[in-house]
Amino acid sequence: MSPENTKELLESETSGGLKTELTLGLPGDSQVQKSGIKRGFTDVVHLNDAIAESQPHSKAQVVGWPPVRTYRKNLMKNGKYVKVAVDGAPYLRKVNLEIYSSYQDLLTAMGDMFTCLTICNVLNERKLMDSANGEEYVPTYEDKDGDWMLVGDVPWKMFVESCKRLRLMKSSEAIGLGSAAPSTPSKGSSISC
Amino acid sequence: MDPKLKKTKDSSSNSANSPDSTHSSFPFPDEVLERVLSLLHSHKDRSSVSLVCKDWYNAERWTRTKLFIGNCYSVSPEIVARRFPRIKSVTLKGKPRFSDFNLVPQYWGADVHSWLVMFAKVYPFLEELRLKRMTLSDESLKFLATSFPGFKALSLLSCDGFSTDGLKAIATHCKNLTELDIQENGIDDFGGGWLSCFSENCSSLEVLNFASLSSDVSFDALEKLVRRCKSLRILKVNKSISLDQLQQLLVQAPQLIELGTGSFQQELTPRQYEDLETAFSKCKNLQTLSGLWEATSLHLPVLYAACASLTFLNLSYATLRSDELAKLVAHSPNLRRLWVLDTVEDKGLETVGSSCPLLEELRVYPADPFELDLHHGVTEAGFLAVSHGCRKLHYVLYFCRQMTNAAVATIVQNCPDFTHFRLCIMNPGEPDYLTNEPMDEAFGAVVKTCTNLQRLAVSGLLTDLTFEYIGRYAKNLETLSVAFAGSSDRGMQCVLQGCPKLRKLEIRDSPFGNAALLSGVEKYETMRSLWMSACNVTMSACRLLAKDMPRLNVEVMRDEGSDDRQADKVYVYRSVAGPRRDAPPFVLTL
């Protein structure tokens, strides 16, 4: 759906023809859609707004809908969805940690999700960089104890279990976290890039 | 039908009227007729045969060994016992399908016990029992296990009311058990001890499916069981079985045709990995593969050798990504049926389109049905991609968050042979996301193009036009599921008037009212059942229907706190057994 259509849709939902121009974007604002399959971030956000306005109830409130058998629903509850926040962007995303098997996988996915960010491996540390404005982001997470940790220090499975949410922190703010324990050899699925 | 049989029909219809000409002009003696009819297995054919004349009715009832009852309340155990003296296998279905989605309260009914009591009396040589959406207690299972010495096969799908204690009884007492198939039931799992109850002499198992149970079983007991049962062809274990344990089982049973793995995630040594790979490569007869919980790209490659012969791959419990699926299907060119989670996304479905030209059935389930973020899951693009590459597709179940009329039109052009088209756009009342129009034209295209359509589930923003199309074109439609759709009574009326083969109609949250309900007064006796919930039907219309049609059971359930006049949930079904006597207080039989 092109940005023009989403904007039209949004306008048609607002009463009295008031133009509420929401221009949202991540640092580096991506307007370009990726290969027609996944939408640009801004499009998704606009569409969500439109739907939220037209649907009085959230899906979760409707009994027995979508029609997924209880057995399957209970199984799938085990999916580990965590919120991902990016400094500077007002809207969060969600990822299912269970579908990734390594830190590299996760970073790649986050790069896909926030289309302006690319992975850059600097000195064995994992970072994401916004090529548009040169801003660097460091992946951090809140663990079970409520502490904010640098992503990548513990074995992957342990991370999945203890991670409550993710935050891509601006490098400039992450200075305190940056110099953790001396880096261990980057082998296996635990720490390597 | 056999021309010989047809000839008999003609001559016997002449003699049918005269009382004592039962056999004089009848070319075949009873024994021959019975011999011929015993070769008929389809219950629909048998039903037709029994309507020809009295002789055929009798011959058929004496030769029927398999009983199929699609609605346990449509007939009573007594009536069945009187008609069929020699039954060895029974299939019984109970609750309305929407009970799978919590729309039917607990203790609604469909208890199998009274049937079991009758079977014990009349069919002591019963061998097989297959139950779907029935309630059964542990006591019933114990009764079953101890009442039928020749009992061989038990299959329970979507049932409730029992626990693993009941399974203990089955394992302990059924000495000739060939099949134990426990699927997706609401069951209390008190532990895996039941598996250890199989006697050491038990070697007859051919089918063992306990994939949906969660507790640990004794691996030692399982391994010994698998080793003893040389005829085992279907084995589906649960999550408690690890990868290296799976390897040990496979080594004992390379003859398996269907395999359900346990957990597919474990730290394996290189040697263990290799052994597992070898074990899979030795399974030359594998046609079906399922389970694969927590499977990731680390271990999926062990399957590749076995994928070549696969015709059915059930990945609906594996949160695979597109690249992981791509590699799997690349090794599985013979796939006919594929079930996946929408974590594979459109990209994954594209690889299905290019790797599986023989695909006939695709099911895409939602990994997180309540996730509002449109970024997840599949879209029309994935479905389109599959339709381009898999022209033989005839069964689809597709959960998505967006769809367009144009895409569906193209899809059915690519695949005009759909017999089952179940599209679930997960946001209720969602329009075509590109044009913002209703999805009427999409389903219009489906019914116009797919003349063999038997089953249809509609979704998205739909007006009465969709139902006009269905009534006009879907002449082979037997099952229709409707949710959050339609504009007025006219929609439902079109369907009732236009679909001659309609057997099951289930509707929820749609604006169909009394006029619609009553327009089908003569239709419902030709159908198995009608379900309407959260529609605009009132008690008075239901009472009228019940009064006019004595051979229909009209049951109403009311929601808490709702108006006395509203019939919140209506279930109408034909029955020769009269109103049911076991209805709980919240089911009003009119």
C-alpha cells in the first residue's frame, strides 16, 4: 500500500475532514518499500491507526476468534514475543525470539524490521548503524531481574529465557555498558557475530 | 454402480408391491445379495442401497459392519441396535464444530457412555471406536477396555472429560490393541505412566499417537514397545522425547510410514548428529512427518534424506522461518500436503510454490493469532505464489491479516479445482486492503470458478452479495462457515435456497434474523445441522421452527445477562430420536 493510499485512508477515518498528519519515521526515515512484501515502517503505523479507529474491540476480546483450536492456542502461547524499542522512534515493534537460533539471526531480523539500520560489526561488538545519519545503535535488553544488559554476553538460549524486552540504544548513551567483561573468543552460537 | 445390481433393482421394484412375491421374481438369493453388498464400504452408498426396497434394506443392515454417525444426537443407541446387528467399527461425532473455539459451554453433552453400554450388549465383538468432539470419562474408558475382548483401535480427536488414567485402562486391558490415536483432546495429563501399562506381550500395535500429551513417558517402556511391535507403521511421540531418544526409536522402526518427532532441539555431539542423520536416511517408507517442536536450522538438515519420499509434512508446530522452510521443501518434491505456521511468511510460501509442483493441500496457521501487527505472518502474496506453482491445489486453509479481491480471483484462476476453500482474514470485517471494498468479489470468484467446491469458509468485510453468489453458483457446497459477515436476512436466505447439497451451516456474529432462520424450514431436514450464534434470532422464531418441524431438534443457549427474547446460540439438527434427554439446564430444547 503506497504512502498516498494510507494517508487517504487515515483522512477518511477522521471526522470533519480534519487533516491529522502523522509523519512518523525512524531516524533516517524510510519511505521506500522493501520488495513489495514487507511494508515500510510508516505505512504499517498508519494502517494500524486506521484499523484501531474502525474496530471498537481488539481481536483478543472476541471469544473464539480467530478460529484456532484451543489445543493449538495453548501451544502457541509459548511463543516468546518481546517488544523492541529504538531510541528516537515513538512506536515499538515485537519479535518472537523463539524463531531465531542465534544472535546473528536476531540482529539480521532487526535490520530487516527497521529498514534503515544495518549491522556493523565493530571490534567484536554487535551494533546496528543507521547509514543515513551515521548514528550507531547498541542492542540492549531488560532481563528477568529488571536490569538492562548488553545483548550477546550470555548463551543464546539463556538470553531467550531471560529477555523481557529489547532496546536499541544510541551508542552515545550506551557508554557505561559498552566495556563489559573482556571479550571471549567468538565461537558457537553464544557470542560470535 | 454395478449394472447387475441395477437390473435387480428394476425387477424387484415390480415385485415390491405384492406381499408374497418377495423372492419369486428376485434373481438373486439373499446370500448372494448379501455377499455383493458386503463389498460396499462407503456409508453413503450403503444408505442409498438401503432405500431401494425392503429386501435390500435388510440385506444391507445385516452386512454393515462399519457405523458412521455424524451427529450422535440424530439417532439413539436403541434405534441403532435394532437396525444393525453386526457392527465391528463405530465412528461417532458429537459437539458442533464451534465447540473447538470455546463457543459451547462445558457439560453440553455428547457423552459416549450410553453408547458404550449399548455396544457392550449388542456388539460384544466391537473392534474399533473413533470419536470426535465427544465427552468421555475415565470410567467410560475403563468400561470400554474391559467390555470388548477383541477391541483393537481407539481414536480420540478433540474429545474431553478424561485423563491419562483412562488411557492406563486401555493399555492394560486391550490385549489385541492395534491402534491408539490420541489427538488434541481436552484431557487431564497426570503423567506418562499409562505407556508403561502395555503388557510385555503386546506386540500388535500398528498406530501409536500420543503427540498431544505433555508428560514424560518411560523411554525404556516406549523403546521396548516399539521394538516388539514389528507392524508399527505410525508413531507420533510427544515433546518429552528428545532427539537422541528419537534416533534410538528410529533404529528400531525403520519401516515407519508416518512419524511424529518429539522435541527437535537438543545439544547433540557430532556423533549423535550423524547417527540421527543415518537413522532418518534408513526410513525409506516415510510418507508423513510431523512434530518438530522447536526445530531450528541447526537440526533440520538431518531430515533431508527422508524428505524425498514425503507426501505430507506437518510443520504446524514448528516456528520455522522462510529460509528454513525453503531448504526443507527443496528436498521434498513429492509433497502433496503441507501444513505450516505463518512464521514462514510470504517468502517461505514462494519457495513452496517453486519446489512442490504436486502440492494438493496447504494449511497456514497463525503463530500468534492475537498479534495486531500486520508485519507478521502471510499476505495475499504468499497465497498467490503458491497458486502459481502448485496448480493441483484443491484444499486450502489460510490465516492472514490482509487479502484482496484481485488476488483471490487470480488464485482460483490458477487453481480451479478447489474442493475446500477456507480463508480466514483474522481481523473481523476487514475489507480488501488495496481498494477498501468488501471481499464479495473474491468469494464470488471462488464459487464461480471452483465448481467442485464442497467446503467454504468466508471472512473479511462481506455484504449479502457474497451469499447471493454462493446461492447462485455453489451447487456442490456441503459445508459453509460464516463469521462477521452479511448485511441482512437475504444473505442467509440465498444460501438456504440456492445450495442443494448443503449439509452443515455454521454462522456466528452475523446480522441474520428470524426471517432468515424460518426461510430454511424445509431445508433443515435435508441437512445435518445449523448453528447460529450472536445473530439476530429470537426465541419466538425458534419456538415456531420447533413447532412446525417435529423431526428437528431446536436447541437454544442463552448468554449470561442477555435479553430473555434473544436466542443467543441456536443449534438445529435433524433427528429420529426426538429431543435429547440428557440436555443440561442451560440448553433449552424447544
